[in-house]
Amino acid sequence: MKTLNRTNAPAKRRAGFSLAELMVVIVILGLLATLAVQNVPALLNRASTGTIKANITTICQAVDNFVILNNGRHPESLEQLVTPDENGETLLKGRKVPADPWGAEFQYDPPMSGARGYRIYTHGKDGIPGGEGEDKDIDNWMIEDREV
């Protein structure tokens, strides 16, 4: 009768990862995280600009509708766009005028003689006129001229 000799059987490999394999994975993840973090601010800026453009375009459409419905008269403020009419309808959906991505209200300048027309704008993240990057002012004229 033959018995199994356990000492001659091949040794079982241990399951799991070696320290070298784990180090390689950690280094790769670190490099990927570094690349992702570098691109996040630019992507957030593009998203904010897109939100501003969409909101200003929507507000402009509501102002244009107001002008049509009121025989050429422009609104005195953007609040008139969310004030219900005699049928309970508003020109902008919601109870408030949309805000910019930083929570500030959009500004509105009615048309003045010799001007291009009404102006709807935001002063950017810093809330101060002028600026670059996220602090840049954006208005409907810049959108129409494809400057942003």
C-alpha cells in the first residue's frame, strides 16, 4: 500500500499580492490622482461658464417674451419675470430669478438710448466688476458675440 508523501508535494502558493505589486498599484493610483486634480479647476470653470451662459440665455428669452406681451415695454427688474400674471403664469419657471453659480443674483440694466439694448450680467465669483478667469464679468452681449 502506497502512502502519500506530503513532503514531496509542491508547496501551495500563498494567495494575495506581494508588497512590490501593491507598491506599483499605489504609485499608479497616485499618478492618476495627480493628473485628475490638476484638471479639476479648469473643468469647474468651464462648468460655471456654461451655467452662466444657459441662465443668461433663459433670462433673455423671458425678457424678450415680456417685451412682446407688453407692447414693447421692458421690465423694470428681473423680478417681474417671476411675478405671476392674472392667469398665475410667469415668464420664468420657479419663484425666483436664477442665480449665478456662486449664489449672486444676475444684474439687469434696461435699454438706454444709444445703447445696444438691455444687459443681463454677472460680476463673476468675486462679485466685483472686471476680473479674469472665474472673476470675469459675463453678460448677454458677450454671449451674442461669442466671446465666452
